[in-house]
Amino acid sequence: MDRRSFLKTTALAGAAAALPGALQAAARKADTAASAPANTQISSLSYRADGTFKILQLTDTHYISGDNRSKRALDNVCAVLDAEKPDLVIHTGDVIFGRPARKSLHEILDPIAERGIPFAVAQGNHDSEFGLTRDEIMAEIRTIPGCLNTNDNEGLYGSCNDIITLKSAGGATDRVLYIFDSSDYIKIEGLGGYDYIHSDQIDWYKKNSAAFREANSGSPVKSFAFFHIPVPEFRDAISNSTKRILRGNFGEEPCSPSYNSGLFINMKEQGDVQAIFCGHDHDDDFAMLWQGMFMIYGRYSGCDTVYNNLKPNGCRVILLREGDSAFQSWIRLCDGTIEQKLHFPDSFKDYSK
């Protein structure tokens, strides 16, 4: 069953262990750096001693506490955390899919905290449909030890617009991770469909991007962006098959907003964002190169509370190296299988492969 049929016909169903002191302090450390605009709080992490850093992207867990169909999601989260031992987890939304919302949030996110791993969440369109507002959802998530989402970018559209930096051994910002709230549905009278990244969020990104560039002697700082709903360029790229290179599973058309607010072109103008990571479309886990941008889906991490034809569930893993603009990524399935061992950009140089 596809997304549209499922969402039309399905009725929505209705205490973390503390991190070790030193890790908790490091994970929650946020510095309003000289390179950042005023009032922007930035969470900073560092590379491992060997110069590597591993990010695990969870997406669309759609967890419901007390619902036996959710067991597969929780088993998957625990399995991939233990197998990959990441330095950071980023969940790109639709964390839960039913009441009780608070209990559901804790049951699916607490395993991250219990393993002492910093994490951040970019909310999905469904997260606030079960008795809590988007602000209340994020307030609850921020109570979980190790959460890097802040509450210091108030005034921006959405509830989870955040920045995480990776510091080099010398203390310089080596990479920037932008987290955007792609929200849920358009709230402008006369319009409909999924929401879009709003103009104030784009301005916030541009100001920070420019500040990082200025602090880096005028050169853009290599960056990634994470959010739930793919921008319209995902859809444009899919329809332009002669000018895109795609690796992985393409099982459904990208369910993007109908209205383009310009985030993609602003990222191209700034010249810093190498890759966009999103979720939302459960039957896609592809990585695609289009117009010089890597456009990447996470692997469906959820369970049987929603449609999912791409089985088994799993996650996407991203491996970075200090000082290197190239990166690697693969899909880790819950059964331990590895798929899509990709090198960016080398795996995308020859369309015939």
C-alpha cells in the first residue's frame, strides 16, 4: 500500500538512564561562537582520536507505546546502535505515531541515551498529531540526556532548527550540520499540502553560513542539512533522469511540498551544503547526485504501524574524516546486512556503474 492510500484509509492509533558525567557535559556543551550570529546557540562535538566521526540517521520509526506492531522499530534501533556505535544520532522525523506521546517518545529514544550517545531530532509531519504540540514534543525530547536540540532559536518558524559543529583537533570548525524543522502542513488559507522551509529559516541558515565562511578565511565550511520532508528538487531530480545519478532503492515518488521556498538554491549560492538528508518516503533509501548536490534518503527505521514495502528496516550510516570533504555512507539493516557502501563523490562519477 502506498503513502497516499495508507494515510487516507488508516486510523491513527492512538525514564532514561543518565549519561556519564563527562559525556553528558560534552554532549550538551553549546558555545555561542564568535563565528555565529548573536543568539545562535551551537552544539559542538569533536572527531575521534583517529580523525573519524560516525553519524547514524534514524528516520520514520512511527513508534506507538504498547502496540505490538512497534516491536520491530525498537529492536531495530537497539540493534543498529550496538552494531555501529555511532558518535551522533540524528533522527529525521516521524518518531512516533500514536498515544501516549510522551511514553512513546521515551521508549524509542531512550536507548540512545542509555548508550551515552548524543542525538538530535528533526521533527516529522506526524509527530504532533497525538496530543502534544510541536513545541511540547521538542520540550519533552530535550529532557532526554544527550539531546543536542536547543530552545535558543525562538522566533524562527518551527521547533527544531539547530546547528551542530564538528571541531578539528586544533579547535576550528571542520563541518557544520544544519537541522531544519520542515513542519507538517501548510497553514496559509487557500493552500494545501505539505509545509515548506520558511523564509526566516532560510535567512537563519544564510546568516550562519556566512559567519562560518568569514571565520574560515572566506571559504565555505563543508556542511550537511537534515530535515524530514524532501524539498521539491528531489522530485525535480527524479523526473530528470538524464541528469541525475542514483544509487539505492527508488520505491515511490518524493512527497515534497507543492511550493518551492528556495532553500535548495540558497544552499547552492552559499556553496557549503554538500548533501541533504531526509526521510518521509518510506519506500525510498536512495542517494542521488543532481546539480552538484547529494540528495539522500535514510533507510526506513520503523515498524508495521504504517506502510513499509522496503524491508527489512534499518538505518543510514555516514562516516566523516577530519579535514576531508569526501565521505562514506552505507545502509545497516536490522539483521546486520550492509547495503549501499558508497563513497562520495567517487561512487557517482560513472553513471554506468
